Amino acid sequence: MITGRQVRAARALLNWTQEELATHALVALTALKRLESERGLTVHESTADQVRRALETAGILFITSDRGHGVMFLNGTSDPVAGQTDRHRPRNRS
């Protein structure tokens, strides 16, 4: 299962807010906040799976090894919203 830290890191790589990820994943914002929480709050496995699939569709690769967990943004992947590659996607810096 993905970790809250991985989800937060993936959102940062995509420059997505929690609201944007919840919309892409079709999950409740409160469920996403529980998933990202460091307080050990539980979420349904289906919720975590929907979040994982939304992030993978956007180009995120989840990495798990005996040394830890991480994420990577794959170059050349398409933005599912804008339909543009990552090099041409505008960044919202607000």
C-alpha cells in the first residue's frame, strides 16, 4: 500500500493540491487527508488504490525497496487533464 508521504511527494511533483488529487481520484477530500496523515489514520484499501491509479495515470511511479519508499515523475508522460506533456504543462505557483 502507498504511504501518506509518497502521496504528498507525488502531489508536489505534479503541483496538485489535495482538492485536485481528490477530484482526479474520485475520492472524498477527507479520505485523502486521512491517507496523507502521519497520525496512522486508516482508509479503505479501495480509496488508496484509486489515489494510486490517479497518480500513476499522471506519470508517477511508486518505488518501494528494502531501504524505503519513494516516488518518481516519469518524463514524457501526458497530463490527463491538459493532454500535454510535462514539459509543456503550465505550473501554478500560487
